[in-house]
Amino acid sequence: MVANLTDQWTAGREAVRVASFTHTYAALPEQFFARVDPTPVSAPRLIAVNRPLAAELDFDLGTHAAEVLAAIFAGNAVPAGATPIAMAYAGHQFGHFVPQLGDGRAILLGELRDRTGQLRDVQLKGAGRTPFSRDGDGRAALGPVLREYIVGEAMHALGIPATRALAAALTGDRIPRQGMVPGAVLTRVAASHVRVGTFQYFAARGERDSVQRLADYVIDRHYPQARAAERPYLALLEAVAARQALLIARWMHVGFIHGVMNTDNMAVSGETIDFGPCAFMDSYDPAAVFSSIDRRGRYAYGNQPAAAEWNLARLAETLLPFIDLTPERAVELATEVIAGFSTRVDRHWLAGMRAKLGLLTASADDVELIGALLDLMHGSQADFTNTFRLLCDASSAPAAAATLRTHFANPAAYDDWAGRWRARLAQEGDEPGSRAAAMRRVNPAYIPRNHRIEQAIVAAVERDDFSVFDALLEVLSRPYVESESAAPYAAPPLPAERVTKTFCGT
């Protein structure tokens, strides 16, 4: 049945209409992308569909049979109005420049306008080989697809800008990774998929007109206010830096570690993209690394602000010819933006950390107070998420405070810190109950813990059981709302459950 439908759809795409696609990126010159159709798979089967997101995009799910949707989300049926392309880009990977990367296993179907009027890319990830695949098979393994679905949706629920999952589908084919594993396709939605590496692709080739064309595209799509600036391309750099600073600070607030912050994995829109070997910390450690390919800790938790600054400097290099006609002046102006990035991150980080501690006003001693707590947490290997969640109740309830102090190897040292914290709270004069409630709105009870993600992946890959995945998604959709049924998801891993390495899955 599916094979016959696939033949029909391949011959006549007008048979499948699910959304009204536009194609602003495909309207750019063809050196920006390659036209390519998804490669059909043997037995598409739907794993999950994000119906609320589909509704936001006016993506029609209700009038099509499940097998039709499975074929669409596995790449067997290209919807009417879609213009599939693979985007070209380059990138610095762990500091080493690769002049041509591109979408080696991702195919952009087009853009949809959401209910707020914003364009959103719709992309199939794992849809087969493209001209940028090099030696890859163009496919995605089920495990990484489930990881990206879980973490992307969790980030969205946490209020952190991120690409999102519209659907996931099995292909019916097994692909070689570490052994033969089930193949899958993720349908990913993004503000756009333009990366720092997209600018680098053209700059490395000396195609100044293409760099400017891309910059104009990004301004029109993401930063229209920059067009009216005295120096539009400097304003573009400033706008990208501003969004990245806020994004990185938000990562730090929840203990998120991207794991592979290469320039081809930094979206200029300010969204988290390409989750790959990402992870959330359990016990607090600024040097925490989970990515199996980050052997020297380049992208460790505490190094993420500096890594983002380095990436932005690479973006600035591509824009220099358009910032000012005098090279020296262009460098001076761009350097000012990059030099101010760490200050931006620090400002957002401090504001967020104050909120996590229930502080409504600023004090000169706050940085030291926050740092002292983090040092205590590090020395005690205290759980990052649970410590801050317990602080919510400890701010007003003595019993909760007594529970929290047991999480520290040196309870007396914690008592000393807590005394200073309570004295600081007393200066604010806020009602304890409302303060605790405000703290619960910024300190999640549930994050996508590595061992929980691994449990979902193992159940799906080894037993074809997606109930663990579904249950985890349900809990993570309300990360700030505690419930008795969800309580086990707040628990750190047991020693035997700890996940110390995460993988890209390519």
C-alpha cells in the first residue's frame, strides 16, 4: 500500500497538500543550495507528531491517514508546494576550518508562516544523501532523532529558544553506526537554518556579493530594524551578538551543555540548533563535558560563553567589508561588538541567577554570593537542578531548608552561606510565599536528564517501545509544575544509571 502511494506521490506531488509553503531561501541564487529530493525509505512508520506545533503552522494533519503522514514525515511523499533543497555552509569544527560542509542529511522543504506571522523553516533530517553528504549515508539513527526531539521540546518548554520537532518517523531500514540500528527521520522546525558557517562558506570563496546577499536576507528575515541603522551590517552583528548572549546565559541557567558549538552549529537567529551530543548536568561542575568528540573540553559547560564569542568573531570577519569601507575602521567597530559580548552574557547570567535565588534587586555583593553557592555545590557534587528547586521552598519553609543542607558535604559551610542569603532576602521585603512562587517559575523541577533520555532510546531501539519516550515528553512539557506522578523524573541518576558520554550519531 505505502509503496504504491509513494509511486503515486513521486509522480504527482499535488496529491498531498498539507501546508502552504513559501520559499524565500530557495529564491536566492543557486550557489546557496542544491536542489535534491528525499530518498524514499522502505516502510515509513510514524513515531510522534507534535500536534500543537502543527496547529501553530497551519500544517494539516487531520484530513490525512496515518500512513500518508508517515510517508510525508519519512520523506517518501514530498508535499505539494514544497521545493526541497540542501543548504550550503562551511564551518570551524573544534577550531579547524572546513570550507564545505552543508546539509549532508537534511533537506529543507520550505517555510511556513506561523500564527504570529513569522516564517519557520520545515526540514527533514535524515532524509537521504545530498550533494553535501561526502562519505555519509544521509540517514539518521533512531537514537539521535529521539534525543533531538526530547531536548528540543524540553528547551522550548523551559522558555529557551530552540529548533523544535514537528514529527519523527521510522524508515523501516537499518543503518550502520555502531552496529546496525533503526533509521529514522526528524521533521525539524526553525526560525531559519542560516548559520555562522553559511557566511563563512561564501567568504572563504571570496564571493563578497553572496556574503552581502546573505546578510541582507538575514536582516530582512530576522533583524529588519538593522536596515534603518547608519551601518546596517554592523547593526546585524550587534543584533546577532545580543541574541546569542541571552541564549548562552539561558543555557547556563539550566545546566545545558551543547557539546558541539562549531560555527556550523550556531544559528544567526539566536536559537539552539543541532543538539547532537548535548546534555544537561546532574551534579554541578563548570568543567562538565559529555560529548564523546570533545576530548579537550573546548565546549565544556563553563567554556560556552567564550566559545560563542569566538564564533561571533568568525561571523564578524565575514562582514568586515560591509561594515566600513576603511578596513581598519571596520575592524575597530566589529571588535567593539565582540569585546562587549562577555559583558552582555554576564549581565543576562547575573539577572537570571538573581531570579533563581529570589532576588528582585541588585546588590554589589550578588556575584560573590552566587559564586559561593556554586563553589559549595561543586565541592559537594550537589545536583544543579534540584539544589535550586529546593531553594524555592527553603526561602520560606524551615523544613525544606533542613532537607537542602543535607545535600552538601559540609552542612556548616552551607549554613553560613544560607545565613548570608537570608539576610540578603530580608533586604528585599518581599512576601515569602510570593517569592517562592516566583522562584519556582524560573527553577525547573524537571529537565531531560541524560539517563532518562537513554532509557527512552534503549526502549525504542531494542524493544520498539515508545511508551518511555512518550512519558518523558509529557513530564518535560511542564518543567516548572511539580506533580506526585512525575516525582521520579526529578531524581538524579543512580551510580549505575549515569551517562558520561553522548554521541552525535552521524
